[in-house]
Amino acid sequence: MKNTLTKFFCIISFISVSAQDLSQEYLDTLGDEELLALFNDVVNDSLKAELVARTYLAEAREQKDTIKMARGYDRLARVYNSKKNISYADSIIDLTINLRHKTYPATGYMIKGYEFHSIGDLVNSTKNFHILYDYAILNDNIPHQLYALNFLISSKSQWGDGLDALKLQKNRHKLIQREDFIQKLTESSRKGYSKNVEDLAKEIEIVSIYGFINCYVNLREYKRAKEYIDLLTIKVQAYQGFDKEKYVQWPAECQLELSFHLKNFNDLEIISKKLLAHQLKLKDASGLFDNFGFRGLANFEQNKVKKGIFFLLKADSIYENDLVRILPYRRRVFEELLAYYQYNSNDSKQIEYLNKLISIDSVLKINYQYFEPENIKRIETPQLLYQKEVIISRLKSKNRWFKTVNWLIGIFFMGSLTLAFYYFNRQRVFKKRFKVLQRNKKDEVQINNGNSFDKLGISSKVVEHIMSNLDLFEDQKQYLEKDMSLQDLAKKFHTNSNYLSRVINLKMEKNFSQYIHDLRIEYSMNELLSNSRFRNYTIKAIAEDCGYTNAESYSRAFYKKNGIYPSYYIKKLNQTTN
């Protein structure tokens, strides 16, 4: 089940004001609370957020107010990448380590815990959350206690002792059931914090109920998990906070996993389909991975292998493209994919998924070593490495065999190619000799002077007009223009394409396309014959010079007209002139 840390991070400290274009002059007119409120509003725009945070920090330095400086670093630590945010969190800690304050230096450890978690360093993340929790107890800071517990419960449940996680979860829930809980939340918030504290309390309760579900599922106490799913559904439906949308799918996601464990596969498929649109809308990579993963595994358990592999590959594609956190239960997706390709004897795919499992196990080993070393025994890395070596050895043997076969085929092919080349080369020589005999003879357009006007059914004036334009067209070499079409030429001649086509067909005894090709090829041959520099051009450059968009089209047209390719023609011309 997904870790709720990221979801819980935004619960404890955001206000909203209207966005606007910022200038330093404008920011200098704002007070402390106005700057903090404005920061929360522009936090998703890193440039604006940095400007606001640095303005606040500069004012705090002028006032020599340590807590305000810490708040400035606090805001800067939300703007950058994880590595830089951690350095700003260290600045908060260094600045306030000797103070006794309700929020600082604890917030520095909270930021470090969150950022280490974001980059997948679970061990350092946990260490910082333990420190945060100790400060939260010392300072009686309820939000900090809840935030630290949220992570510690989740990580213990997934990686360590599930019963210890449940014990912590029960302690957390006792905190939010205290009669003075709302009062403690209010006291722990800084002055100027404007979020509805009652809505905040309801959000925290929703997260806590989710924590019970997480614990009971990992302990395989599915009946108790179902009770809390029902309670979560009621609480989410009743909640009317502005960010309700992010909680709407939680009960369904929990029920999806529970349906898988209870083998209620019909319910699972219905829930999966309903969840999909919402998860796609939110771009929830983890939710989509679990959705496809559980659906694929469910189909495998029903022996619907084709459908199962379809969904498992979808889950894998999300893992490839997004930062989906490695959790122990997610490993099974890759185990099944490996087993599938082992059954189908697909060596390359086996190596791909062996590599993924080895990579996943490296993360599992680090986390289990910290939380529950006994669980390391469940990691199969040595066996996976052995399987990988066996497959690689088999592939090497196959490659040696294929190389031998390919060598024999190559010898046969080269012999056949030599004979074929001799035959075709002789034919080209014959054609070339014919072309050499004809190269000084200029082709003349043969005009059918028979009953041309009658056959065309067009007035003589129109025919003469078209023919004179065609003469001009050829003299000015307009046929070298790219993308020349019958319609374009008709428009240029101020006639219609039907008349133009008919005149070319009858008078030139060829269609429009052949007419253009012949003109272009004739032009290129004359240039190649008379201009040695032109022969040094690449075929592509010659083609473009003759109006073709690529070398292939030019070569095909040249071959169609002359029976040889332009490269061969150029070669023979160079041999002749040299």
C-alpha cells in the first residue's frame, strides 16, 4: 500500500492569497505575514517563490531575528531540488540548534526527512524523522509528532515489525482523539496561520485511518482492514475541505488491494476501472502502478495469462517512466514478468527483468538492513545473479553458432553476389555504350501534328497558348522547382489542369509526371556531361538541384529513363573524361 508521507506533507502549512506579478519594489512594501502568505500562493513558481523567500530572509537579517531567518531558510528549502533543499534545512538547524522553540530546529529535520525520502534514501530519511519526533515530544508540538509518526508508522509497517507499526499507529490515533487536540493544533501553528484548523483536524484523522488500513493489510488482518476502509469511506464523504479531491480515491485504492488479497477478482476489476480515470487525471504514477499491477496479478491467478501480461507490462512502463517508489509488495510484478519470459524462453527479456529485480533487491537490502535485518533472507539476489550468468552463457553459445552459420551464409552470398554483379554489370555496360552513342544527340519533343485540335477538343488558341507557355517553361527551366504539380502549372499558365494535361498527353505523348521527370533528368545529364564540378556533387545535392526532394526519387527517375543509376553514369563519365 502506498506511503502517505507525500500526501501528508502539504497538510500542515499552507495559506492562499491572490497571485500577481511581483517586483522587488512591491515586495519591499509587504509585511512578514503578507510575504509568507504570498510565498504559499506562488510556491509552484520557483522563480517567484525564491524572490519572495529571499526578500523575507533579507528583512529578517536586517532585524537580526533568528526565528524569522529560520523561516526564510524554511521557505527556500521548498524551492529547489532535494540536494539544495537539504542544505537549506541544515542552515535552519545550524541557526537554531541551541534555541528552545516550538518549530525550530525541528522543521529542519522534517525537511531533511522529506527530501531524503523523495530521493529514495529511506535510512537517512528515517533518522531525521526520529530526531523530529524527539523534538516534537520535547516541544509538545502535535503537528510535528503526527508528521513524524506518519512516516515512521508507514516505514515500520512496510519494512520492519508490523506489530510495532500498529502500536505506533494506535498512539498516533490517541493523539488526534484527545479533547484538546484542536487547541493543541492551534497553539502549534504560528501567528497568521489562516487554514481552517477544524478542516486540518479532519484531514489528519483521514490520514490516521488510512494508517490503520496500511498496518492491518501488512499484518494480513484483512477483516480489520475492511472495517477501517468502511470508516475511511464515511470520513472522506463527509469531508468538505478545499483539497477533498486528493482523498476521494483512497478508499477505492485500499479496497482494490484488499480485493486482491481476498481473491475477490470481479470486485477488483470493477474498482480498477473506476479508479483509472481519476488516477490518470491526477497523474498519480504510484496509484496507476498499483492499479495495473494488482489487476495483472489477479488475471495471472485466474490463468488469464494474456490479459495479465498486458496489465503487468503497463505497470512496468510506469515504473520505467516515473519515480515509482520501491516497496516490498511491488517486487512481485517483476517476479511474474520474469517467470512469464522464462516460460516463453525469451532470453533477452529474462535478462531485462533479472536486472530490474537485482536493482530492486539492492534497495530492499539497504532498507531491510536498517529496519529488519532478518528479512534480508527473503532477497534472492545470488540466485538471480546465477540465473543471469546462465542465460548470458547460453546466449554466448548461441552467438558462436550463429556466427559460424552466418559466415557460411556469407560465403555463399558473396559467391552469388559476384556472379550476379558480373551479369548486371555487363548489362549496364551495354546500356552505357548505347547512351554514349546517343549522348550528343539532343532529344527532340515529338509533336503529333495529326488531327490534334480535333482530338483535343480544345480551341487552337488555347492549345497555342499552352504550348507557348510550355516552351517558356522549358527555356526558363521552371521544371527545376520543387513540389511542381499539374495544378500549380495550370494556375501559372492561367488555364485549367484538364486542358494542360490533355495537351501534354497528346502533344508530348506522355503524362505530366513523366514530362517533368524527363525534363529534370535531361537537365541533370547535360549538366553532368558538360560540368565536371557538378559531377563532384553528392547524389542528394544533384537531386535537390534538379527539383527532387530526396536522392531516392531522383535515382528511380534516372534509372527509369536510362536503365542505369546516376552514380554509375557519373562514374563512367569521369572514367571517360580522365
